[in-house]
Amino acid sequence: MGIAERVEPSAPSIDDVISNSINIMQTRIGRSRLAEDPPELLITPRLEDFALLDFDRADEAIVAGRRAVAHALAAR
């Protein structure tokens, strides 16, 4: 049995750092606004797999949004 090679994780690209920073800011601003003025119904589609500039995946994001709406309406 051979010795396993240790693989060093690669550093994130500048695009990833900027995108993650923007996502963090948007999340915090959104939470602050929701705390100040909570909505009657909050629908949050699952969009974790989408990056900031995934405009070419708009159809997938719309489907995720429609799924979230259907789920929220069924739960009411």
C-alpha cells in the first residue's frame, strides 16, 4: 500500500472572493430589513448552486422559484 499524497487546497480566485463578499453583504442587508419589517410570507427558493453571474442559468432559477412558491402555497 502506497503513501497517500497530501493535496493542498487551492486558494479561491479573486472572482470567488468578490462574489462571496457580495453574497455575505446581501444576506446581512436582507436579514436586517426582514427584522425591521417582517413579511407575512417569505419564499426562499434554493439557489445555493447559482453563482452571482450565472445569467445563462436564469431558466433554472425561475424553475426553482416556481417550486418554492408551489411549496409555500401548499403549506398554507
